[in-house]
Amino acid sequence: MPLPIQQLKGNMKLGVITADIDVSDNVTKMIIHRVRESITVPATLGTGEAGQAAGALSGTLEIDYFSSMAADSLWDQLYTAMETDTSELFFSGTFDPAPASADNPTWTGRIVVLAVDTGGTVGGLRTYSSTFPIVAGSLIKAIA
């Protein structure tokens, strides 16, 4: 069955060596952005028209999440990754809790953690929105 048009549930895991720590209960938004650079092709004597061509591909992972200072929390995973030489984390997730299929692919890859927020407003939830670059060539869309 195809995914519903509304986002209701899904799952997400993170990890330093493999995406093995479930952070689903703290993630309120997960979006994978894929973009291509635009290359301007100049006009030639033969065409007289400039054009556009698709350039390099890149991606980002955007997440909104609740923060906890607990060991192995999502915040702790991000903070720990910042301390490594590469500042990378593995991620894995689906947009529906059903098993992976053509209608519910599993997305996996590595992100570069370039910033981590800590703290919050007194009397409010510690929530953050972060966007991380996806390491080139690491994003995989799997259906099984």
C-alpha cells in the first residue's frame, strides 16, 4: 500500500559506526533534500540562445527534534559526532513504520554534523531544527 499523503509515523536511527540507535521518539520532522546545481550554457553562434544544464548533485537531511542530555540521546549522538575527526554520523529512516518496500523505501547515508544546539527556553520544550549535509555518494534508497 502506498504511503498516505499525511506524515503520521516513521522511524529514524543514528550512529557513529552504524545507524543502530533508534531516535524516532524524539524526531518530529525528517526531510531529505536533493538538489542539482544549475549550469548556464552560453549561447553559441549556431543557436543564439543560452540554456541551462543539470550540474552536481547534493543533498541534506533536515530534522526537527526534542533534545535530551541523556546518554545515546539524539543530542548526545550529534554532540559526540562533533568531537570526531570527520564529524560524521550514519543515519537510517523510513517515512512509514511498515517494512521497507517500493512504497516505503529505507533511506540510509552519512551526514556531517556542523553544528549542535544545547539548552532551551525556561518553561519550554528543548526543541531544535537542524540541517546537515549528506556525504557525497552515501545516500541510498533501498526497497528491501
